[in-house]
Amino acid sequence: MEHGSAYDGATTSAGPQEPPGRTRTGHTSRVPEQARGAGEHTYDAPEPGVRPAVRRHSVRGQILDALRTALVSGELVPGEVYSGPALGERFGVSATPVREAMQQLVLEGAVEVVPNRGFRVAERTARDLAELAEVRALLEVPVMLRLARTVPAERWAELRPLAEATVAAAACGDLAAYADRDRAFHGALLGLCGNRRLVMVADDLHRRAQWPLAGAPREIRAALVADAAEHSALLDALIAGDLPVVRTLVREHFTGGAG
């Protein structure tokens, strides 16, 4: 379905259709007030005798975050075509930052360009997700097994709040929050290896594997709860120094869960 033109600044329809229960002014489809407009800088009125502070807000960055949330939550539907102007109206900004953000999503494989129409949300197959999981496992499993032998228990224990955050998001069925907290947990685990480039590559692969999530709401929520439980179990095994359990958990984590 086409939702206007992404290049000529005009729309050929009223804009993207909203999923059931959502409106064009819903909180999931807006960006903060200070992000609206073409500029990226806002200035707070200074108090008497206080030097004015400059707060920089990247409109493109905020739109990119909003689009990622919409992708993960299913608000942007796989296979649908969305235009820059229509999405700009939806988010309360001009089409330019939307197009710029969409170009980043093209690089990440979440959307694809449809010439003279806009951007189509990618449709992931089971094979696509399996391939991403395989690559992530090849990268993350050896690192985690090495860290399990060298990192002291107290360092693992410090990550408990991150694991608990994934459990809380899963219990609420909040897909977007879970996606962020899931990546934060995995990033913190891998971050203990000290290799920033490895963490960046792993995070990119992880993000690509997170959208779009498909299935009935109850099925998705159950998958998130199971995935989050594995996070807690993995931390328990790492803290206890139980290498066989760690090995089993990190290998199985990429074959059946959401993270």
C-alpha cells in the first residue's frame, strides 16, 4: 500500500493507515515538542544572572528512535510503503529528517527504497532471522565462554539490574522497551571483553534481528518472557562459575528466543 510520495513533498493519500487502537496523535507517533521544525538547536530562557544554556537536539536522531520504536512495535507494517511527507506529518516534523532517518534504516536493512514512492518496511523470513542468529552466535558465544572463565563473580552481579529490566519489560509485553533493554543487557555482557568494535558489530546484528516481530500478542509476550528468563539464568550461572550451564545457555539463547 502506498502512502504518498517520499520525494516530491506531496502525498497521494491521507497518510499511513493506523493499526487498530492507534490515532495519528497517539504518543507512539510523536516526537518531543522541541524536536519539531527544521532546526536542531533550542535555547532555554536564562534566569537572571545565569548564562543561557544551549541544548542541542538532533531531530534526525529523535525521529530515528521513533521510527525504530514503530518498527519493533509493529506500528509500521512489514510490506507497507510509507512516504517522508506522510510520516513527517505523523511525527509533527518536516519530511527531511524523516527521509534522513529512513536512509539509516535502509543501511540497517529495516526498510528499502521504493523509487518515487517512499520506503517499504522489510519483510523478514524465518531464514533471515535464522541466519542473523547464526552470525550472532558465531560472534558472541566464543566471547562469552572466554569471559565466563576470566570475569569475577562480582562483575557479573553488577549486571543484575539490566537482566531484571528485561524481565520487567517482558512481563508488560512492551516490545520497544524490551528491544532496548535486551540490547543493553547483551551489550553490557560483551562490553566486559573491552573490544568496542566487537560490541558495535554485535549490537548492529542484534538490532537487525529485532524487527519486525511477528505473531499474536500472547505468543510474542511469551517469547519475551522466556528470553528474559534466560538472561537471569545466564547471570546465575556466570556468578556461580558453572561453565557447562553457561555454555548451554549462550548457545541455546540464539536458537529459540527473541534476544
